[in-house]
Amino acid sequence: MTITSLAFLTPGNFADDDPYTGLEETLQLFEYGERLGYDGAWIRQRHLEHGVGSAAVFLAAAGQRTERVELGTAVIPIGYESPFRLAEDLALADVLSRGRLQVGFSTGMPHAELLGDLVYDGDWRAFDLSYGRVARVVDNLRGDYLGGPDTVIESPGNTQRPRLQPHNPGLVDRIWYGGGSLRSARWAGESGLNLLSGNIVTGERTDDFTTAQSSLLAEYRRVQPTARVAVGRVVVPFDSADRATRARYRTYASSRHARTLAPQGPRRMLFAPDVVGTAEQILEQLAADPVVSAVSELRLELPYEFRREEYEQILHDVLQLVAPELGWRPAQLEAAR
């Protein structure tokens, strides 16, 4: 096992009556992660919840607070987005960050029964809110000119051929798909997108999470052998935590254990167990995980509703005590070799 890229994904929590403090602490966590040496810092996009509703806006801010770290979002539910307008927002945030965005998508519309009619004029149920909508965003990011070769637009400053602005041609190569099923992994590979696979997958041919996720990655590699693949795990080390915090971590893991024992719901969702304990125990669990052993990019999925100091302790202990044993080295050291 050799991990060459280490990133973290945070939910961006905030209090209902004080959103600024939570969002500011999340920006500070991005800064902290960069100082420690993480390769990537990712934010979830969440609607109607105490979290970031617009990843592009948040990452534009994070780009001004950091210099080196990759800035990712996992994942943007495509059903709520205008493919061209979202492409504009992402392109602008990417240029402002000097080309550091990593953009993850998913299909679907969480809370659709509440939000669908607020987002769309007309019956949104008739629209393509699946893979085709993701493909339209990607096509827009390519920056092809609109109209014919003689089509121009006049602005107060100049005359130009119309296309997505600002345009960074490298962004289209930094698009990810959050695949949880064999079909989605296959589509991501056929579309040339990078693959994100976290701690939830669909149990299509098995009741075992590891077997299902291994099959998903194999299907992706069958059609896309060279693009990036990142696997996510909830990793919570105890080592520098005090007694009360350790107890809190154990309680958190225990509350989520039952869901890992059998497929959940009509879609047969399978959940990976949280990786909780001392660094030594965590390394044993990761070494026994064939999916983690098969990839070179690991993303820590930070728990929901933890405190900033707990997130910092988790990031610190993973980087100092776990990551080096997985073969990971800071990018600065690798560049100097």
C-alpha cells in the first residue's frame, strides 16, 4: 500500500443562529490542513442543511486563504444546477485559485419534494437530471466557441467570439464523479471523469461492502485505466485526544455500527465501518482493507457535527501517525527528490 495523495472532506457545519462562525472555522480548517501538508481539502455541498449550499462560492473564498492545496467539492447534486451557469461559477473559482479546483458531481436531487418547485419553473420531473446533465457541465467547461466561426459579441471593451468566460482549459481534466453503483462507475470511466468512491455503495450483487466497492473500482478501471481514483474512509484516531473526546469518538462510531451489518433501504445501500482507534489500530484496519490497498489516493471523510478542535486533532494525528506508515510523503519533500 502506497498513498501518494492525502486529502480530507469536511461537512462545513455551522449553527443555525450563527452561520458565519462555522463557515469561518471551516475556512480556517482548510488553512490548517494546508499548513500540515495535506494534498487536498474538500467541502461537501448540502442543501437545506447547516452546510455549504454553494461549493463554488465557498471554494472561491478558500482559494484566497490558501496557496497550494487542491480545493475540492464532493459532491454537487447536478439536479439543482444550470449546466452553463454552474460552469461559469466553477471556472471563475478555478481561475481565482490559480487552477486548484477538483470538482465532484453526483446525480439526483436531495430533498426534491421540497426544493424541486423552488428551483425550476415548470415540471422538473420531466427534465434530464442524471448523467446527461453532468455531461453538459463538462462540455461547457471545454470552452468551445458558441455560434459559427463568424459569430461575435460586442461589449464596451472589445469585440470577441463568445464562449464560457473566464476559461481555464485545465479544469475539464479535474472533474470527478461520485460513483456508488456499477453503472455510475462505468459511465464515469467512459466519460473520462475521475472517480470518487466513499464509504457508501450500492449492494447490487452482494451484501458485503468491500466486495461491492472492489467490483465498482474494477468496473471503472476496465473502461478507464489511467484516470485518478480516490477512496474515502471515516478515520478517527484517538492518540492525542483526551479521555472525554475518546469517549465521544467511541459513542459516535457505535451509533453508526448497526448500518454496516446489512443492506439498508430499497436501494440496498452498504456502509463501510468507521475506522476509529489508536494509530496502530487504524493502520491494522486500513492494511486489511483491499480497496484502500488498491488505490493511491485516500480522502479522510470527517464526521458531521464535530468541533473545530476535534477536526484539527484528527487531521494532525492522521498526518503524523498514520499517513507516513501508508507510504505518504508531503508534496514538498517529493518535489525535492
